[in-house]
Amino acid sequence: TRRSSDLMNSIISEKGQITIPKKLRTRLELSTGVILDVHEDHGKLIIEKKSSKSPFDQWYGKGHLPFGKNTNEYLKTVRGI
């Protein structure tokens, strides 16, 4: 349920742009560069924040290099440097 205090207005510019109120940008962690999906559903404009995570984030730090070396040491080994 939406309270009247939750309603915020935004005006469409000549270029078709809108400004998302600061209070909502802060609450929803919307900052420069965040990608939004925009679509229509039964006459309503729906704007959803896309996941900011890379699909590779789930794998970060999961692999281990052989010989207990860090990346630079491993690359020197395999490159014969």
C-alpha cells in the first residue's frame, strides 16, 4: 500500500527525460551509470534497476592457482620468464 507521503512528482523534459527524486535515488542506490529496465505493463510505466553485479562476480576468488603462487608469479612460471 502506498501512502500519499510516498508519492513524488517528476516532469518529462522536451527530450523525454525524467528526474528521479533524490530521496528515491538514495533509497534505491541509483547512481550514475546504473542501468534501468523500462517497460509498460497495463498502462503503467515500470522502471526496474538491473543487477549491478557482473555474472562473473559469483566466481571471483573461487579458483586457486597451482603451486600456491599469486597471479604474477604463476604467469612468470608458465611463460618461462
